[in-house]
Amino acid sequence: MKASELIAKRQPSWRELERLCDDIGSQKSKTNPKMVSRFASLYRAACADLALAEAWQLPPSTVEYLHLLVAKAHNQLYRTQKFQWRTWSKTIFEDTPKLIFKDPCVHLATLLFWGLFLISAYLANNTSVWPGFAESVVGQEQLDEVREMYAEFGERGAGMNSFMMGFYVFNNASIGLNCFVTMLFVLPGLVTLTYNAVYLGAIFGYMFRPETGDAGVHFKNFVTAHGPFELTAIVLSAGAGLKIGLSWLKTGGLGRLESLTKTARESLPIAMCAVALFCFAAVIEGFVSPTPESILPWWVKGMVAVVSSGMLMFYFVVLGYPRTES
């Protein structure tokens, strides 16, 4: 085929792509899936035409025109989108809480963690039911270290609080990541979540015993405020990982890789919600939790915990509860 014949044959497609670039860029017409599909098809064809034009040494004017057209289409295809608050608001305050509310993996992680945590805390606190429970789970040496750690509760400066907040972000994220990654293999994740629930519950129950003295008071004074956000984030991390892990086993008729990819996208809002809660917990843990009781009484930190719990209930239950469309 002669160069003139090739140019004449392909020019209508080039002109159509140019018109679509102008229409999409100026928003003259509403973008729809059919238009986007056609635009992508013409863009790929123009890229191929440019490669042929350079290989066959077509007229410089044609090569330059195709360079400009491909560049224009590329910029239009990958242009920066304006921040759309309405879209993000719907995703954050409507879609995500509904997704979490109805997700069975989050339900399982919640029941497993909180059930074992509360049972373990009760057994560790009430020595008449199971004497030596906390010591057998955590170890006497580790319990002594915890008591020694909270024996004194001094005031920290603002700079140290900021530094510790950054440390807590990293530390909390590592805990969540550990739960998330191990849950990808399902059984190791369930074992890890079970261990963390029993271990943390035993420490909490032990430190709330009256005989722990000032260390127990300081421990209670430290963990109360940030506890709801941090523990809920652990559950969400485990739930998101379990959801992805089960996609290997229950594919729903899809290929394993396709099922994994699809489930990973669906689990992303759950994981991001966990990240947000870890950050909230780190802020409270860095600035509110370490404040001595002489400055910030325990009942104030208790109110922070109550408000935090109320916010979590409102977000996950009130916003997440399915509603029938009127």
C-alpha cells in the first residue's frame, strides 16, 4: 500500500480521535462507557500508526501530526482528576461501613478476637476461677516486666510525645500488618489472632487486679483512652487478610489469580479503615494516654474511650446497617 493510500485510509480515525479528545477535555458531552471504549480503541490504533509511520518513513508532516495526536490522547487518558468530595464522601461514609457491616470475615475476626480477649481477661483477673492462668499464658517474668514498666508514670514533654506518636504509628502498623499477612494463609492467621487475643486479654486482666497497686492504676490510666481504636484496627486487619486468604480456597467459579485480584480490591477499604484507626489510636496514645492523672484524670480518658467507642458503633453499625430503598 502506498503512503498516500495509507494516510487517506487512516485519516478518518485520526480525526475522530481528535474530536473525542476535544469533547472529553471540554466536557461538551457526558462521558459514557461506549465513548471511553471507542476512545481507547482509537488511541491504541493511533499509537500503532505512529510506529508504522516512523518505520516506513512517511512524510514528516504526518509523523509530527501523529506525535501530537498521540500525546494529546495520552494526556487526556491519564489526565489528573479533580478531587470529587461527593464521590469520596459516598465511599467513606456509605460504601465502606456497609461493606464492613456485612462482611463475614470481619464478623469471624471480631467474634474470635473479642470473645477470646474478654474470656482471657476475666480468667486472668479472677484468680478463683483459674488460678495461675495469666502466669501460664504470659509467664511470670513477662508479667513482672509489665508491672515494672508501669510502676512509674511521669510526665513527658511535647517533643517526646510527638516522637512517641510516630513510634506508635509504626508499632501499631506492624501489629496490623502481622495479622493481615498471616491471615493470607488462613490457618496461621487464625492461630496468630487467637494468640494475640488470649495474650493481650491475660495482660489486661492481670494488670487490673487490685494487688498490682500503682502499676495497675498507671496501666489502666494509660490504655483506656486509645484501646477502642487500636483493638478494633487489629480486628479489621485480620478480617481483611482473612477475606483475601479465603479467596484462594473459595473462588466463586473464577480462576485463583482472578479471584485473588477481585477480593483484594474489595478488601482494600477494610484495610484502609484499619490504617486510619491505627493512626487515630497513635495520636491518642501519644498525647492523651501518657498524661498523668494529676493533669488529666482517668475519668476524662474514660470519656475519650466512650466517645471513641460511640464513634465506632455509629460508623460500623448505624451507617453500615442495610436500608431498603424507598
